[in-house]
Amino acid sequence: MTEQTQQSTKPADTTAPAATTTAPAAPAATPLEKVYTDFKIEADAAEFKPQPKQDSPQVQAPVAPKVPDPFDPNFGAYQQQLATGLTALNQAIADTKGQLTNMQQQLTYERTEADIKQAVGTIVEKSGLKPSIAEVALQAKARDDPRFRAIWNNRAKNPVALKAALSAVADEFQAEFTVKQDPQLVENQRAIQASRNAMATTQKQTDQDKWTGMTPNERQAEVQRMIRGGR
């Protein structure tokens, strides 16, 4: 017995495909924005996160002497000596901590100054700006741009990000501070100067100037001509 398989016919789908819309292209990112994206600098970098304070090295306390019997006649002198020693020890610890704090502050200041000088040198080399202008612009950039400030504060741990950011910032400064001369303005200035020079060399002689350089005979002849009404 032969079984025949019947194929069901399905009506063709006449529904038109949905129209696709193309989203507008995103604005091109600046070189500095690309640095922020590459190194994942988040916007919450606006808040400065200071480095954790390092504990000062511990000063080993001296070994306490043997405590005499309270009924010993020398016990009072022992207490006085102990109090004097503790006072001197506390003073020495305070002085040491103060010196360490001053040294840490000085080292931090010197390291920061060296980093700023190096960063300014990088910007000057690429942008051609004067060092004084580059330093002021760099400080303003760090103050106004939280993400750049985050890179700067983390420069010791991620110098590659700092190098890339400084390169992008140098390009920005060069475009912002470089004065571009208008060729027509330069030509106008040149024409004005040439006109002034021409006017200075073609001024009309005064009556007094024409007598300069005449010989006595020429002056006498000129006087006679003026008397005859030939002036």
C-alpha cells in the first residue's frame, strides 16, 4: 500500500520589511577624549583622592631600668630620674616626627615641581609655546578638566596615560594659542608702511628750505628776481 504525502501550501508573506533608520553619526572624538576612553578615566575623577598617609617609622623605646623597692631610700630619686627620662623621650619622639613630616613635604614638593617642569617641557617641545604660557595653561587644564586631573594625580602609577594625555593637550594648546596671520592683513600693513615712507621723502619744500645749498651769487640773483616781481 502506497502512502501519498500531501504538502500543504503556505501563502506567501507579502508583508514589506520594516524600514531601517540610520542613527546620526556620533561627533568625532578629540585626541584627548580618545586618551580618556583608552585609559578608562571616569567622570567621577573630579574628586581628588589623596595618597594614603604613610606611618612614620617606630622609634624603639629604651629598656626600662630595674625598679627599686618602694621602701628603698633611693626610690624617690629613681622616680625623678624616670620622669626626666620620659620627658626627654617624648620630646625626642615629637622632634623626630616633625622632621620626618618636613622631609616628606619637601620631597613631595620637589617631586611635584620636577614632574611639572617635565610636563611643561613636553608641551613646549610639541606646541612651540613659551614655557610660562604652557605652565599656566597646564595648571588651568588640570583645574578645569577632572579627567585630566585624575591622570595627573595618578601619573606615578600610569605614566603611559600621562604621556598620551600631554601629547593631546599640546595639540589643543597649539591650536588655541598659535596666532594665525591673515595674508590680506599683512599686505595692508605693508602698503600702509610704504605709503608713509613715500610721504616722508616727497614733502614739499618750504621757502626757507630752497635757500639751503645756494651760492652767494645764486642768492643775489634770486633776490633780484623777487624784486622784479618774478617770484
